Amino acid sequence: MGNEDHRFLRNGFLKGAEINGNVTAEHIIEEFKLLFPELPARDIEIETKKAFTMLDKEKKGFLTKDDVTRLDVHSLRQFIVALTPVDLSNTERLEYSYLDPNQIRHMVERLIAKYSKFTEEMLVEEYSKLECGTEDKAREIFRKLGGGRDVVTSTDVVSNLKYAIANWLDVLQDIHSRAVLRADRDAEFTAKRKERLLILRDDIQYRSKREREELLYSLKEENVKTMGVGKPFHNHDNDEL
């Protein structure tokens, strides 16, 4: 990642705080697991928890939206450096994940509607106004839209827009698919766990009943041996004198 690292992180944390009420190491870990499924989950957990201490100066265990807003660039960069062991800082997936591809589509469509065509510098200027928009990614989009030409036309947009924002679309789809799969697995696990608990409950109830019967039987046997020497226990209280 480059010089805009802290912008990506700050805006990502702000989104997380809006959605969850605050930001915790666990929230970040879950997002990183979705973004980087190829990395060992245990490594992500350990290194992210360590890195989170660079942000959580007050040791509260969470960051509020105001806390995130007040984070300085140094702290954010410390967080990035601390993640180096799991190599999160060397992947572009994180950058692609922070911008909704629909934002890019609408921006390009607005440019065409307003000017009928646009240059690379015009796109860079508009894209940089978007949350986390960087010059490198703006030039990537322009290159794919125009096919190497100096100006992008409405025909280029119609033909190449989906291709130009494919990386953003792919990451978004991947995150969504993994989130759905995880939700399905959680639901399946919950259903199976509930089924197992019901079976276990029934088994416990059955076993308890059986064990009570066995206990009663053993007590009867004990009475036979103790009181009757092989004969059934006889209650003499009602015998005639």
C-alpha cells in the first residue's frame, strides 16, 4: 500500500463504527478474514490484535467514531507496519474494497453527461474527491476505459465501464459471497447444534429414567439378599400375632 494507507484505514474504521457502533479488533479481524482468505486465520487474529493496541491508546478494547476521527497519521501508520508479518500491507485488495464500484460508475456517468468526453486528468480530479480515491487507481480506470487513447468518449464508457471497474466488482462479489457462505455455515451449524442438543436432551431424559429403574431394581435385589436370604422382601407389619 502507498501514501494513502491512513485514508483507507480511517474511512474503513469510520464505516465500521457507523455499522457496529464502535470498532474492535474482532471487527477488523472478521473483515480481514473475508478480504484475505488465502492468509492463515490464526496469523490474522494474532497480528491484528497486536496492531490494534497502536490505535487503542486508552486500552478500552474498542474505538468510537470520535476516537477514529481523532487518530493521527502516525498511529494509523504504526497499525499498518504492525500488520507486516501477515502481509496485509502489500495487497491491493484492501484498497479495492473501500470504494463501492457504484460510486465509480456514477462518477464516470456524471463526467460523460456533463462534458460528453473527458481526459485522464479530469478523471483523476473527480476520482480523488471520492472517499479513499487515489491517483493510481484513477489512472487504472482511465487506461481501461480509453484503451490507451487520450480522451474517453460515451462509446468507451458504454463498452468498457464494467471492465474498467472489474477489480472493485470482483472484490465486492468475493466479500459478499464469503459473507453469505459464512452466514449459511453459521445457520447450518446452529441448526445441527440444536438438533444435537435435542437428541442429547432426549437421551439424558431416557438414560435418567433407565438409571432410576436400574437403581430401584438394585435396591430390591439388595433387600432380597439382606432381609430374605434369597426370598422376596416381606413386610411383617401386618402379620397377625
